[in-house]
Amino acid sequence: MAFHARLKELREAAGLTQGDLAERSGLSKAGIANLEQDRTEPAWGTVQKLAKALGVDCTAFMEPAESEETRGRGRPRKAEGESVSDAVKPTPKRKKEKGE
């Protein structure tokens, strides 16, 4: 279980910033950031406060987070009626200046 990834996922799904979650849970914003960046492991009391602030049961943290491989990577989703080639546009290359 990747608590840090699931916490961030639940917070974002609730439409909260780290500051919002800190205020609702009675924790510090730095504490939330440390948990989301996997620098610290939460105590049971912290898990309970976070679950209550997010409006979820503590077991919500046991569900797997969306994997990093599938989130935000790969091709952009195409809009309805758009071809894949329309959705993926190459980035123009920058010409090097003399002296670079």
C-alpha cells in the first residue's frame, strides 16, 4: 500500500489543497506535505483525523492508488471526433544560438 499516493489522490478528489486538509484535520500543512511525499509514516490517530477530514472511512487508504505509470503519462486523450494524430502534436525544436 502506498499511503502517500492514496492520500494525495483522496485529497485531490475532495478538491482540497494541502492547506485546506491541514486546517480540516488539525494537522500542519508541512505534515501533510511530508506524508504525501512519503517522508513520514502516519500514526493511527493521524490516519483517523485525515479520514474524517476527507469524509472517508479509514479503509479508503487501503485501496490502491492509481498507478503512476497510468496517470499523466503516455498519449493525451483524444477529444470526441478527433484522430490520434490530432491529439498528439510534435513540439517544435528550438534552434541553437551561437555560443550555446
